[in-house]
Amino acid sequence: IKASRTFLRDELQKLGFIVPDSQSNFLLAIWNGNPSAKELYLKLKENNIYVRYFPIRRLENALRITIGTEQQCAILLEQLGRIIHSNK
């Protein structure tokens, strides 16, 4: 999990997310871009990729992402990149 967490954090940062350090089995990925974090959540869900989105003040621009296998992380990153870049 430690290696996957580090890999995922670094790759999310390359996509433009702010990702605070974590010692747990998930990352909080803060997104201030377009589309919104809620839209990212919904698009990922359409593709059977499940992350957590909390529609509450101070977390409405963040996704909670559980650390998975390298393959799962790669799929998540591929889909996030596709969604983000198709919206530019």
C-alpha cells in the first residue's frame, strides 16, 4: 500500500490535484480545476470507478480515493486524465 500510495499521490499531483500527505489507506485529492470534483466523481462512477465525494462545505472540491492495486491506480489515473483533458 505504501508504494501504491506514493505512486498515486505523485501521479495525481501531475494531473493538477493537491494531495496532502497520508499515512492511511486513502488519499484526499483536492481539485480546483474544471470539471468540478463532483463532475469527476460522477464521470468516474459512470465508468464503474468508485471514489468518495462529500458534498459538504470545505470538501466539495475533493475526492477521497482508497489505495488499490497498481493496476487499479493506473485505471483510475487513465480515466481521470481522459476526463480532465476532454474538458479543456
